[in-house]
Amino acid sequence: MSQAPFYVSPEQLMKDRADFARKGIARGRSVVVMRFDAGILLLAENPSPTLHKIAEIYDRIGFAAVGKYNEFETLRQAGVRYADLRGYSYDRTDVTARGLTNAYAQTLAGVFTTESKPFEVELVVAELGLTPETDQLYRLSYDGSVIDETEHVAIGGQADAITASLAGVRSSQMTLREVFNHGVAALAAATQAILATDALEAAVLDRTTSKQRTFRRLDDAAMSALRED
């Protein structure tokens, strides 16, 4: 007589997948993305000089991620291909954070519901508007759910603590120096550690540049100049 197959309810299966993804993400160092008066700052605790958690997707669109590097790097590359193809086929202005976020959400939701293992990632897609009022910040979870933020957004294992540290901070009305130091302080408070400059990764989407591409990485010298010791 054949044995009946082991049954797991859909609710329990989804819960197990969500718990698995959350545990993987919680092990990663956090990222915070904050608007400032002239652009958007992307700031991460990341001691690696080459395995970036922050990247450029297109002219005015930045990407930040936490979790398994190979998984979010796959998503980053797919985002670049999506943006390049859309910009080439239509117009560069047709490449938007909203469109990219929808594409990512569909991919993440599909993997979460149909694959044996979900992606252990959280993402932020940030678009620099022509004016501060049109800046966009989107947070994507491992299951494809999307939340749009207004001032700042944190992802990773200490996201809740970072968000609590930044509660009430109107970063969009502050300078880059002020926002950078708020971000460093929030990351340090969440980990209860002193963060050296070489343990940070940072970039900005700069509205004041005359170039078409607005993404600019901040090296150690630039970050040291911004820090208030």
C-alpha cells in the first residue's frame, strides 16, 4: 500500500518561506536611503570595497539592497537590462522607478510563490525627481510587496531600529552633510558600534549636476569630509 504524500497547508508553506527569508535578511548589515535638499543619499554599512550594496540603475535611478549578494546582484543586473532596453526602445524619460519597481515586484512575488526557496533580499529603488517634490523611494520585500516612502527608508536586520532613530527627521529639508551624519548615527545606534568611514558605502543622486547621469559614489575622502566627529 502506497503511503499518502506529506501535506503542508498553503498558509503554513507561505509562513515558512517568509520566516526563512526574514532570517536570511536579518543577518545582513543595514542600508538607509534618505532624501536631502539637493538629492538622495544611499548609505550602507559595508566593509567590502568591491561587493557593493548600492548601485546605479539608470540616469536618475539608484538601487540599494540587503541579503544574499548573489541574489540581489542578479536583480540589479536584470534592472539595468530592463532600463537599457526600455530607454533604447522608447525614450530615456520612460525609464522610471515605478516601472522598475513593478518589474522587481513581479519577479520577487513569482519566486516567493512558485520556487522552493524565496529570495533572501530587500531592495530600495530611488528616483531623483527634477524637483524635490517628485523624488520617489520604493521599498520592496522578499515576497514582492511594495511600500512607497517619503523622507527616508531603511532595510536590513536593523531596519526597525534605524527607522525609530530617524522618526520625525525631515531629511528632505537638510543638507547632505546633515543627512549623512543622521544616517551614520542611526546605523551606529542600531548596531551599537562605532562605524569607521572605511566600513561605510555611500552614493548620492545629485540634482545639482549638469550631467545626464546623476549617480555619484562617495569615496572615503568625501565621506570623511562630511563626517562630524
